[in-house]
Amino acid sequence: MYKCLMFFLLFIGLQVQADYRVYLLQITNTQTNEVRTVRSTLDHIQYPMMQPLRQHEKIETMDSWRCRGNTSHYRLLCPRY
């Protein structure tokens, strides 16, 4: 029974795949109307916590998509298809 359980757990462990979500964010300066877009794995709520916005800037999510794999070791984010 123990061997069957170990085999089952090993089989399930091999089937697990990671994925992540990419967000296309638009940051707008409300005074100058300057607009920039950023691709990030952080959403519009998390992004300002890690990359503070300047005064008079607002952020919104323009698009998002799911990617397979991971972004460790500074790998590039997957493109939108």
C-alpha cells in the first residue's frame, strides 16, 4: 500500500506545471497627459507597492493573459498571442 501511495504522489508531482499571469498596465500622468505602458506580473494594485508611482499618476489594467512556466532567473515574460 505504501509503495502505491508513493508512486501515486510521484506521478501527480510530475504532472504539476507552473503558470503566471502577465498584466499590461497603463500609467497616466493626469497633469501632463503623458502615458506609458508596462508589462508586469504585478497587477494594478500590487505594482504601486513595488514601483511607487509619481504624484498625479494613475494606473489601470489594459489587458492580462496567462503564461505557462515561470519567470525565475529574470526570464522574459511571454508575449500576448
